[in-house]
Amino acid sequence: MFKWLLLFAGAGLFYLWIKGKKQAKLNAENSRKPNKNEPEQPTAPEAMVQCQYCKVHLPKSEVLTCDDRFYCSKEHLQTLDSEGWIGDARWRISPNQDVRPENVAPDLVVIHHISLPPGEFRNQASSQHIVDFFQNKLDPSAHPYFTEIADQKVSSHFLIARSGELIQFVSTHNKAWHAGVSSFLGREKCNDFSIGIEMEGDGDSPFEAAQYQVLSNLIQKLAATYPHLQFAGHSDIAPDRKTDPGMYFDWKKFQKETGISSEKLPFGLRSR
Ligand SMILES: [Zn+2]
Ligand SMILES: [Zn+2]
């Protein structure tokens, strides 16, 4: 009987010894595992940045960027924000702007064309001349034509370069100086109530497919904020002075791509 007791006690001690070893091993393993709540090594915290559109803070590695601005999502990048700026446009602010009359929201889009020097838009530098012009930075010595226009104070809200690049100069909340003396269906001073869009080009050649795509995309973004927009060419609102966007602006293509109703195109779809 005593033998049996000894055997049981021995077996019990052996069991406790094995269990103790296992626990020690487990403890050793656990101590090697990094604690999830603490960084393994003291590393510098990632820079946090703010979405330009909704102001949420996110780590810099998780955001989309355009120029030096950050966006939390594609949707916020591609929308007209509450300040009147399109996220995925390049922002090149023009001093040639002022406030709209009180309680006036834009209800007209005016399409223009521009190229600087006129007719020269085949190289990358040409659209930079337009940016310089709208920012009052045009170098008058760079081209004889520039001496004539360098002192003019003009701007538009948007420029669509030949490449399809979209540049914004003025918030849609503000008045850009693009229309001049003008009249839309009896309403004068069109700058007060319009958004100006310049297509890079001249009156003698078709615009690029990429330009129509970006234009149509832009119109959809603007229409989401300004549902009562109508559309006209500069020559429609200043017929004695202006010929742009000209014969080569394809109003039918414009209507087809934007899907806007013909009622919103009071000057029709013919080339002009
Ligand atoms: Zn956002
Ligand atoms: Zn014009």
C-alpha cells in the first residue's frame, strides 16, 4: 500500500515538474512577443495631414495629393468644395477677381478660347504663358504680342490646356474678369453671374478630345452645386467684340458629352 502511495506521489511530482517547464517556456515566448499596444522600436510618428475637402486628419501615406493639397478620397479630390475650388485642378490664384454682387450665385457658363501667343499652343510652355497672363506675370519681352497685352488685367475661373490639364484661377464664389462688356438674354455685366472657362486653342483648329472630356467632367461637377446653369460662348454675349470659342468649338459634341438639355443652350448647337 505504501508503495502505491509513493508511486502516486512520484507521478504527481513528475506532472507538476512537466507543467512548470511548459509554463516557463510559455512565459519566455510571451516575453519575446511584442506588445501590440506599444511600438517595438521607438520610431518617429507618421505625419498627419488634413483633407482639404472634409478636414479629416489622416496619416500622410493614406491620402491622395494634388499640388500640395491632401484628400481623404477620390470623391473629395474630384468635387467642387465649399470654398468653390475643384480638388483635382491645379490652383494658380489670379489677383484679377472680386466679389459677386450680394446673393448672386452663378447661373451661366461662358466658353472661351485663348492661346498665347495667338495660334501657338503646340508646346507645353504655351499654357504657362496663359497662367502667367492671368497672374499678371507675363514677360512683355518674351514675344512682341505680349507687350500689347501684358498690362491687361484679366482672368477666368478655369483653363483647359491642350493636354486636358485643368487649371483654376478664381473660386466659383468670386467674379473672374473674363466676359467684359456683355449681355446674356438682356442681363448685362455677365461676370457678375457667370463662370468663365477657357479652352486653350484658336479659331482655326479643332479642340482636342481630351479637352472636351475634361470640360464635360468639369460641367458635371459645377452643375452638382449650381443646378440652374445655362451655357453660352463669349461671342454670344459680346457679339460685336468677340468671336471665341469660334467655328471649331463643337456644341453638338459638348451637349452629347455633358448630357445637358438644349433648353440650357439658348444659342443653339450650330457652329458659330
Ligand atoms: Zn475628405
Ligand atoms: Zn473670350
